[in-house]
Amino acid sequence: MATMTCTVTEAETCSDFGSNPCEKEPSPSTTTEKSEDKDRMPPTASLVIIHYFLVLATVNCVIAIPTANDYAERLGAGRLFAGIMLGAMPILSIAGNLFNQKLFACVPFKHIWILSSLFTVLGSVLYALAGLMRFKWTLLIARGLMGFFAAVSLPGIYVSRTVGLNRRSEILFYFSACLTLGCAVGPALAAMLEVSVKFIKINNLVLDSDTIPGWFMATLYLLFTVKLLLFFKDLPRDAPALPAAEGRTLRSPRSPKQRLSFEKVLAACACFWQLFVASAVTTGVEVYAISTTRSTLGWSISGAAWFVALIMLVAGVINLSLGKVIRTMACGDVPGLLAGELLACASCIFLFNFDVDSPSLQVSLLTLGLVSVLITQGFARALALRICSKMVPSESINGMMTSAAIFMGLGRGGGAIVCSALSPDSFAPVLLALFVVTLALSVATRKHMRPDMKAS
């Protein structure tokens, strides 16, 4: 009996502390399973819905940008109120992400998403009815409601739970590209909706060029909810607990939750700052381009919207192509991140105000600079998301990706507010300062961005 007790105690000790004498060599079947786990992918339908939602959520955030000033002025508000209205949606998404994080403990993943979509429909309808109510604060309430239930953290959590490490870079590049493509689709839809309303000569308090984005997005979100119900495969309720349970014997004590070191926290903060800057620049470029082309070049709303849609489309397609290229790249995530930030600094050269007399040359330099900035920031955002998904053990991935979504929301809101007040003289210096600070933070913390041993 004493011999048996000693043997069990030794086995538990070896299991808890991972000592080499008791550890068995991994069998070929175990190695194969680990390799397959790193290459795992969710169902194709679920993956398509994830990326479709990223485009849809971005469109919902930016489709009101071309008409926001006119809508606010019509209800007795000014340009600053319009900027706050645009920034309220991504900023309120922070509280929504934290709320969803609490719901994970008691509500299935899919149910949270359906609930968020239905409340977004309500917010879109309220936005469309603000013209009828003649109450400017309705716009702010509607955008805040849509922001709180935007559910922008859910795609990142789902990808981190269902996509293996070997395929995650590729999928997160598609993730980042969809965010940029959404910024292209949004202004294009706004321009088409405005032309359609004027063509069929509809102009009343319920339906006009200002209110039609709300009705349109309510319809799209209703259709998305139906697709979510029919085609999306939910996460298992015990999915977050599975990785933590692996490798633990029946008698061994549950290991305490691992706490990040101070250096890891600093590295995570550097990645979060990169996500903040990338999102701020993406939204800020859209706001700045529309404002500049309308005030400086005298373009119409539809002309400015089509211009923004074009540069976003080019940047999005290039970022989408990089998803395939990144699988064959020999360099790691951190060197790629540093290279992207360095190229972003160089791209600011084209955005400085050179007082060029030729309008065509002005547009050419503006287009080249904005597209270059968007491509480099999309590249850096994808790699920062990839690093975030690998820096922590699997049981902490929900909190890490929720924090990443929070900083992206802060960036979208801050970029819309700040860039609405920037001029051609101040836009490039502000962007260059942001990129230099981001590069310095990444260089200082690059050694601590390595993957965690328990990352899944």
C-alpha cells in the first residue's frame, strides 16, 4: 500500500511540475493530432458569415459619414455635433464589448450575436426616424445604441477559438482586409442611396438622403440575423475550458490562472496601441478625405463618397491579397509589424501640403498617400491581431481579443472626431507623429511579443 501511494504521489508530482523523467515521449499519433490542431479551421459557412459581418459592421459605422453634417445641421446641430455623433458608435462599443464578456459565462455565443443584431436593427430605425422627431439628440442615442450592440469583439474571439496557429495569420489578414473593404462599401452605398432617392424624387421627413442609410442598414441586419440563425455553427458551451483541462490528471490540482509578466503587459499594450492607431487612421482617412475634397476641391457629396470608396477598395483588395502571400513569407510577425510601421512613416511624405496649384496633381498625391497609409496600417493591424492571439494562454484569449476590440473601437471613435478638425497643413504631421510613436513602442517591446507556450 505504501508503494502504491508513493507511486501515485510521484506521478502527480510529475504531472504538476512537468519533470522530464516521468514524461513520456509523444507518440506519432499525438504529434499528428497537434499538427492537425494547428491547422484546424471552422466550417466554411461560419467563416464566411464572420467576414461578412466584419464588412457589415464597418459599413454601418461609416455609411452615415457623407451625410452626417447635413443631417446634423438640418436638426439644428453643428459640425462638431456631427463628429461626436460619428465617434459615439465606436466609443460606445467599448461598453458593449465588456458587457458581452460578462454574458459569455451564462449565454451561448450565437445567442449573444443574435441579440446584438436585433438591437442594432432598433438603433438603425431610430436613426432613420430622427428627421421625423426633429430632435437632434435622437441621432446621438441611435448611434450609441448601435455602438453598444455592435459586437465587434465576437469575430476575433471566434477566430481565436476555432482557427489553428498555422492558419491564423492568413485569416486575420482577411479580417483586417474586410474592415478596410467595409470602409469602401459604406461610402459607395451612401452615394448610390443618395442618387437613388433623388432620382425617384423622394424627399419627406421619413425617407430622404439623410434617413435612408438607417432604413437600409436595418434591412441588412435583419437579413444577417436570418443567415446567422440558419448557417452559423455556435461554439460549444465548454469551449473556453477545454484547452485548460488538457494534460491534467484526475487527482492533480487545478492550476491557477497564469498572470502575465510586466514585460508581457507592456508588449500587449504596444499591440493595443497599434490597433488603436490603425483603426483611427482608417476612419480618420475617410472623414478627412470627404471633408477635404468637398471644402478644398469643391466636390459634391456623391463625388467625395466615390473617391473614398475607390481608395478604400484598392487598399482592401491589396490587403486581402496579402493574406495568401503571408503564408509563404519567411519573416515572423514582429519583423513584419516593424516593417509595416516603418513604411507607414514613409507614406506620410505624400500627404504633406506642398501648395500645388494643379488640382489633378493634388488629387494624385492625396490618393497615393492615403492608399499607402491604408495598406500599411491594414498590414500592421493584421499582424498585431495575430500577435495578440498568441501572446496569452488559451484560457485568457477571450479577455485579450476583447481588449483588442476595445482599442480598435476607441481608435475608430477618436479618428472620426480628431480628423474632422484637421486641415491639409496638420493632417500629415499628426499621422507621422502617431506612426513614429507606434514604431518606437514596438521596437522597445519586440522581444516580449513571443507566443505563449499554452497558446492555441
